Amino acid sequence: MATHSLDLPVMCDICGKARSTRNHANCSRIRQQRKNVEWQSYMANVAAKKLQQIQCLQPRR
Ligand SMILES: [Zn+2]
């Protein structure tokens, strides 16, 4: 009985109201910005880990 497996939630996670009741263009813009921030921090994390691996593999001169 998993209720968290819904692909599209009925409620808007930004304003907390039903998606069908009003226009959520502004909400989706906010959500996109949040995802962009998450993605940027994720990419920065990946880049930092890669850099660490490279520094570990290459012996210091
Ligand atoms: Zn909304």
C-alpha cells in the first residue's frame, strides 16, 4: 500500500493547493529554480569528488 509512488502529486508542493484548482505557472517556476539549485550543488559535489580522485591518482611533485 505505497502512496508515495505517485508520479504526479495531486497537490502542488509549492503552494499546497490542488493542481487542478488554479494556475501554477509561478509555482512550477519556483520548483524549477529549486531544482536548479539542487542540481548545481549536486554537480559541484560531483566535480569536487572527481577533482579529489584525480589528485589522489596523480602523485604530488
Ligand atoms: Zn501551486
